[in-house]
Amino acid sequence: MYEKKHLITCGDARICCFESGAGQPVVLLHGNGESSAYWANQAPVLVRLGFRVLAMDSRGHGESEHGGSGLSFDLFADDLRAVMDALGVPKAHIVGFSDGGNLALKFALKYPASVEKLVLNGANIEMLRGVKPYTQLPLYPVVGMLALAGKRSEAARRKHDVLALMTRSYGVGWDDLHRISAPTLVVVGEHDMIRDAHSRRIADELPHGSYLCLGGTSHFCAAEAPARFNRALVRFLLGQ
């Protein structure tokens, strides 16, 4: 699907980033437990339209190494900036799904000069208030069990580190959104696990935010309705 595969050393881990195309850079960030493969329906379309696509596997996901220092969105943001530096990309559109959307927000706050436009697909600000209970509540006992198992098993520790990202604050609050000047599209599914009022508030609090709900889809709207998602994505990136 991609033309090039890069393994870039970022601190104590090698981060994998796939690349295709030439032109204005677009970074694709996947969700928790996913990989760059999530964007299989978006990357080829963007390349055909003249974008340079960079699809990164977050630390501890896909083909990226976990490293020894645990996982955090702050660390993910530093990894992304290091990957962009290594590939000669000073500024890019950032498209993030779920935890990738949270990472996009974190990155925009930490490296504002590196962001052209943001697309947030199913991001959230407060896990306890933003995510519907049927998704949220089952996570906690699993994370607790993995924390115990992680004392004896490296594999369990790594699984814990990934899942635990969805149970704690990632350091972006409502007041922070006012500092993000990049034009931002918030995209959700009609039956998203993120509360609709929460997503609408994110768009409203951003100085240049807009909101779109794709009817008949869930949290995974980019995979379920790629034609509609891609149409909205491309129109936004091209300023149409």
C-alpha cells in the first residue's frame, strides 16, 4: 500500500513510518491498539490527489518498538516531531483517529508551528465524561489485571501500557483548545462511542473548529463509510 517504509530512532525506540506520494504532507495517526493499516481506504486517495502521505505506527503499536519508558501522549508527540524532522517535514496536515486524534491535539499544543490543519476523528478531552459508559467501564478491570500480570510478563506489561492510555488524562483540557489556531475538522459517527455533545463542544471551543457527523456509522466511520469520510477529508484539506 505504501511506497516506502522508514524505521526512525526516537529515544529508546525505533518508530515505523510508511510513506507514499509527493506534495503537501499529510500525517495519518491511528487509534489505540491499531496501526497505520487503519488508513488503507484513505492513503491511496490522498496520494492520487497529490499529497505526500506519512502513516506512523505509534510507539508500542504496529511495527514500532515499545521502548522501555512506558507510553504517553507526550512521548508520542515527541516521536512524531522526530519522525517529521528525519523525513524533512517542517509542517503537515495532521489527521488522527480516536487516540490518534488525542495525539493530534497534544501535538498541536506542543508543536503549533508544525501543524497546517487538523482532522480529529473521534477524539476526546475527558475520558470519564467524553466516552459512553458501555465502552469505558469494561476497560478498568482489564487494565487492572494486566497491571498485575505485567509484574511477571513483559508481554502483559506492554498490553497494559497500551490499554491504560484510554483510562487516564492525556494532559489536554478544555482551556487548552483556545490555544490551537489551526483550522480543525471534528468528524464523528452517528453511533460513535464518544458522546455527541462532547464532540460538538470540542469543535465549538476550538477557534477555527467545525463539526461533521456521518450518519449510520460508528466510531470507525473512516473504515465503514470511506467514500463519505474521504470526501469530507479532501474538501477540508483543499479548502473547498
